[in-house]
Amino acid sequence: MKQISLAICLAVLALTGCKKDDAGDSSTGTPTGGGTSSVPSTFTQKVLLETFTGAGQPQCPDGFVKLDNIVAANSAKAIPVYIHYSDAMEIAQYTTLQSTFANGLAPQFPSGMINRTPSLSMVIFNRTQWQSNFDVAKVKPAKCGLAISSSISGNTASVTVHSGFNEALTGSYNVTVYLLENNVSGTGSNYDQRNSYNAVTGHAYYGLGDPITGFKHNYVLRKVATSALGDAIASTNVKVGGEDIKTFSIPINGYNSNELYVVAFISKVGTTATDREIMNVQRVKLGSTQNWD
């Protein structure tokens, strides 16, 4: 979050949830046409923060604050996604991720996964655990990376994802592609954000109402272009200098194309909640190209 006065932030919060002006500003990329270079020998390790939220969940504004703090301090490495439950923004991916990673425990809001990496036999963490697990994930050595090129034609987006490796890895790996939208709002309980902190003096969401009408939701997961847990990367490409390339056609009608982002990530395939892991992740504004980094 940009450093602005509390008074201004509170005013902005009422309209936007005190978000970054451009939630994807650290990876907007370059206009399509620049292309991508060959697979490099090093990559930046980035971290996917998949957060479970919902317009009707009154504790979630405190999660917004904690996630915003992580992103503001780590704009080059932190890539957030909000996966909604029981509101107009929920999609089937919510159920898939809960059934795959919750280990049979009841869902909590807000909660989240940090590169889907387990800690103390858990993969889904409460908001007090996000920072410490992010700090561990962001310093791991990057064994792979991604580049993304994208374009828009009418109501269809074309997205090409390059998955590259700088060492041979054991096991099987998938690539998953998300479509995100920022500044999503609407009318009624399916969009207005419940807020337990309306009367909590000193909280960033103090005095904004409960619910917060006209709330603008960021990092909203809209579509999964691949299979829910990803499409297979050919094992022959998981080697030093290896590259796997996949192209997707994504309908975007009904969304604001100026607010859409693509997030792609490489994950290790597993059979239980705790033997899977996201190896690296990349993001780009739709219509742009993000080269390897």
C-alpha cells in the first residue's frame, strides 16, 4: 500500500478497500510483441498467496490489511490471489482447493496458502501465520521460472505460458493459469463487504461501515484456464535449460479487460495435501508480456 496519510487512506478505503492503485503494478509487463528470450540460468523466487475470503465474512478485512502489508513490502515477490466463498465471485476452484488442501478441517475466513507449502502438517494458514511462512518461501532457491505473453482480441484473450528450468527435478510438475480481476464491485450482500472492525478504533477499516457498501474487491480469481490443479509439463522438459510452452484461449466477456491479470505457476504433483508445492509463479497484466526474471 502506498504510504499516504491515515486520513487519505481511510477515505480511499471506503471506496477501494485501501488497495494499491494498481494491484498488479509490480508486474505489468511490456506490450505484447516484445516476445520472450531463451530460458535463463537463474530466476527470481516469487510467492503465490492464495487467500480464501468472502463478501459475507466479517473477519476478512483484517486479512486484507495483513495481505496488503506483505505485498507492499515485497512487491517484486508477492503475488496475491483472492479465492471467494459464498458470494457472487465464488467459482469452482474454491471447492477444489478446500477439498485438496484442508486435510478435512472446516474452512476459516480469512485463511490462505503460501506457495501451497506445508508447515506443521498444515497447508492452509490463519492470517497470523502468513507473514512468517511468506518470509521462509521468498528466500528459497528458484529451480524454475515462467514467462508469459498475452493479447486481447474482442472478448477473447490469448495467453502463452513458458515454463523453464535451470536444473533437473525429480517428480512430476504441472502448470496452472489463473485469470484475475481487480476493482470488482456490485450491489447487495454478494459484493458489499461485511466488516467486524467498523467499531475497532485504530483499525484500518474502522468507521467504514458494516457492511462496506460499494466495496471494490481486488485480486479476484475469475477463471482457471488449465485443469483445476494444472496441466502436465512434459517430463522431458524438466531439465537444465528445458522449456515447456502452452497456449490458452480464454473468454473474457463480462469482465473489465483493463483490470485483468494473468497468474501462472509451476507446482509439484502430489497425492496428499502436504506433498505438493508451488515452485514458482509469475504475473502479467492481460495484453502484455512478462519475460523471465
